[in-house]
Amino acid sequence: MEYPDIQIAELKKVRRKQKFTNIEEGLFIGDMFVKFSARDILEGIECLIPEEFIDMSEEVQLMKYPSVSRPQRILTSLDSRVNFAFSLLKELPV
């Protein structure tokens, strides 16, 4: 048997999640609310990235991406569990 205050708390959580369902306003990923902002990725190309993501340090890049052809830009979560890696590819003639 659940107590009414627990049920109310759960309903509030569900409503909060229903309110934030698009990337422009932010959204819930699991129980965590994530806000996004436009970030310049490469040469004027913008992408919506979680606000708490930072540029991966060169030292960590060398460990995680040992190849000399590693991505040009790598953004990572503060705990380094999620990475977004970007490279601008040259267009090949057809």
C-alpha cells in the first residue's frame, strides 16, 4: 500500500517529464533534466549539445582515440561516459 504523498510525488515527476519533451526547452534523460545549447562544432557548424559537456582534454583524447586520425572535436560529459565526436570530411569528386 502506497501512501498518498508518495503517489503525489510520482505524479509530479511524471508531469514534469511530460512538460519537457523537446530539446529546445530541455528534456529528461532518465531522472536527470538536461538543458541543451547551440555550440559551434567545426567551421561554423552548430549542433545542440548538453550544456554540461566540455571539450575532451588532449591527454584523454590520446588515450581514448589513439589513432592519428582521431576526431577533430570531441565533447564529453563530466564523467566521461558519453562522448560526441565530430570530424569534417572533405567532399570527394564524383
